[in-house]
Amino acid sequence: MSTFTRNSLILAGLLLFAAVAVTPAAAQRFNAESFTLGNGLQVIVLPNHRVPAVTQMVWYKTGAADDPRGKSGIAHFLEHLMFKGTRANPGAAFSALIAQNGGRDNAFTTEDYTVFHETVAKDRLDLAMRLEADRMTGLVLDDAAVLPERDVILEERRMRIDNDPSALLREQLIAGLYLNASYHNPTIGWEHEMRGLGTADALAFYRDWYAPNNAMLIVAGDVETAEVRVLAERHFGPLAARSVPPRLRLEEPPHYAAIRLEMKSPRAAQPSWRRFYLAPSYRAGATQHVYALQILAEILAGSADSRLHKALVLDKKLALSVGAGYSPSALGLAEFGVYATPKPGVAIADIEAAVEAELHRLLEHGVEAEEVAQAARRMQASAIYSQDSLSGPANIVGTALAIGRSLDEVAAWPDKLGAVTPAEVAAAARAVLVERNSATGILLPERTS
């Protein structure tokens, strides 16, 4: 079980494989089919007959941004508790049965969705589907199961956030970047609020959001739609639909001052610099810029001859590494990020000045047509490679559908990306790379005597 936040890679952009009963041509192109059960559960089948195995994923359209005020971390906590058993499969029976049948299972939580997944031999799909359907509405929780697991998530926070100065600084930066929006709180939760989470909180969140009409079942692998339909009707079909709350994503007020944080830590092995800018997503803000921003991130740091790598690593020899990241797959706003790690002996101020000089040059002079074309080709090629695994296409499809994207838009991603012009990249950069909408973080090692 693990917690994930929005990926800084452009996973959401790599939605080339995604298709669900849109037009016949699109369905044929992507070799995918979809149907919806009477209770509202959407089922997507992605046939892949390379190996006799399947990946099953259940996506719930709820995540950390749906945590009630004062209960940060409850979505992630419930993800853990979903492995605590039902009357039909008590205790750790779920994972034990999957393992005994040669499979593996796990789950993850993001700001906007929660996902449970299993990979099994194709003849074990019936088992995996039966187990997932059982815990969709049959979870049994009491203090004996909940309270020890609360200690587990607190330890997870200590290991993944509190003991990692880079992760701790990022958490503080994101909280500063979002003054009001629903992504202000960390997915795993603030420690003082996590300590107060209990059985009643978990059950309330479960009853609010875990329903077939608020979920998607994605099956990828050595299957056909007809056999998946039979199993889905058998196991999920009898579950009753329920009303679910509206998914609120609070709007961000105007920003009038940039955020700047400096953190010193004896655990930091080397200094680092990073900056986040508020940015639109597929679903919020100035959405006309999302494709150009994906190209912009690729131009800045997507390859060995990208602008930041060439300037800071190769030419000026100031940085050990540089990067840029943007993922527009969110219900609310997103972040556009840049970062750099200086070489030993290079001052943070020099790294920051060098990054800002490259950003200023881009804002002043724009980008070349060939830069845009090469970036689009690299990203389109990556989308093709993403089809090689069972889980890759399922993750791509689920990410799109979980935030309510149009599948026509998803299928058109390569063409949309290929149609981006240098003028559009320049306009997107001017709209997003605005100092007052940024949060800059500096991490410095601290010597202890």
C-alpha cells in the first residue's frame, strides 16, 4: 500500500492508449471496449494477449482532496483499512488469497482518486473480481483493526516525509502555493490530524464515497469483453448504487506575493533548489495552455539537449542535475515545476540566477519550431512505449477517466500535442511563469557539532 501524488512526469499526457466506447473508429484504433452496469459501475476492457495474465484495477473517484476539513489523511488511511477484511473474507484473507494464487496486489491514493489493483493469471480473474466486489460494500472495521493501522500510517509519514528533508520541503512548498485550493493538504495528512483519525471517520468516508456508481473497473490483459462482462455482472452487478457527495475543488484567490522558503537539515546530503508555479490543468484554469505547457516542460528539461540541461549541466557546469515537471491530470489547478541540484562548491544563488536567466530568455525570445517538433515527437514515442505493460495502459485510462476527461480528447492527445505552435508555447510560458504565482524552496545541508 502506498501513497502517490500527482506525477511530475507527463503520464496524463501519455493517454494515447486510452479509448472507451467512443466512436467505432476510436475503439478499433485502441482495441478497447467499455460498458456500464445497471448500478453505474463503468467497466473498461483493454485486451493484451502477449501473456496469459490480467491486471484488474478498481478506481474510486475520491482522494485526499475530498478529506473533510480537520481529517486530512482519511482517504489514504481508508486505502490501508480496505485490506482489513469483510465478513466473507476476514482479516488478511484478501492479500493471502491473491498471493496463494500466484498474484500480487497493492493500492495507492492521490489527491483525486484511490486505486486498488491486482495482477493474476487469467484464470484467476474470477477470484480477484469476487474479492474486490466483496470489499466495495462489505468492509468490516472496528478499533482492534483501525487503531494499530493508524500507527502504520504515522510511521509511513515519518519514513516518507518527516525523515526526508526534500519531501518535507516539498510538502511545505505545496501548502504555501495553494492558499485555499483543495490541494493545500498533503495526501498522507498532517501528523496532528492523522493522530485523531478513528473508526467512525473511516466508516463515514467509506459510506460516502465507496459505491459502484462512483467507481470504475479496468481489466487489462489476456481477456475479451464478453468474459469480463459475465464476471462483472456476477460479482459487481448485485451491488446497489448510492448517492455520493459532490466533489468540491475550492478555487484559488489571486496571489500578490511569491512564496520563498529556506530549509536547513543535517539529513540533507547536498543543497537543492526548486520552484513551483500555479498552472492550469485539464479541468481547471486556463485550460487552453495545457498542451503547450507539456511541450514547454519537455523543451526545458526533457532530454540531454534540453535548454536547462545544456545551459546548466553541459555549458556552465553549474548543476549536477536539472528538471522540469508538469502533469495536468487534476480536477483542480496543477503545478509547473523546475528544479536544479548544484555541483559541489556552486552557490544556490548562482544556480537560481542561471535557471532564471534561461526562463527569462525563453520568455523574451520564445522557442524554435524545431524544438517544439522534437519535443512532440519524443513524447509521442514515449506514449507508444507505455503500451508495453499490462498496468501501463490501465493506469493511463484510469487517470483520464477518474478526473472526468472526455475520451475523444484523450484519443486526440497525439494530434493535439503535434499541433502545438511556438507561439502557443510562448503564450503558455508568459501565462504561467509569473513570479507572484510561485513558491521557491531552497534546501541546505546543516552541519551538526
